[in-house]
Amino acid sequence: MSHRPRLKPLARPKVVTVRTDDHGEPLFVRLPGKTARRVAVVRERWRIDDEWWRQTISREYRTVVLDDGAVLTLYHDLLDDSWHVQRG
């Protein structure tokens, strides 16, 4: 009997406050109810443009490490200029 890893659905994204530099890269992130934290490192960056046949999605994702060591996956919704955190 083989055991396959279970896929777990992602939690709904939450809106966060992000302060960026002049190039749109995140400098500080404030999660709901928390103090703003400095972004120490951006590990990855990718873009998704999809769902044109239903509802347009245009997002820039970043995996960031905050100054307290927390790792977050953020995305910038390019259609409404909002930032979100995506948690597993």
C-alpha cells in the first residue's frame, strides 16, 4: 500500500499592508493585528496571469523572510493594487 502525500487546500488569502521601495519590492509587512516587520530577504519572485476565460488574475508573488525569521508568501494583486498573504 503506497502512501501519497495529502494535498491540503490553501487558506483564503488575507489582505496585508506592505510598504515598498521605488521598484515595488516589499520593505515592510504588517499582518492584521500585528506590528510591521522589516523584510530581510526576498527568496523567490514569480508572476501569474491566468483565468482570462472566467475572471482575470494578474499577480506578482514573493516568498519573503521577515526580520524575525518568519517566512511568508505574499502576492501583489496587479489589478486592484492590493497585497495579500497566502498561508498553507
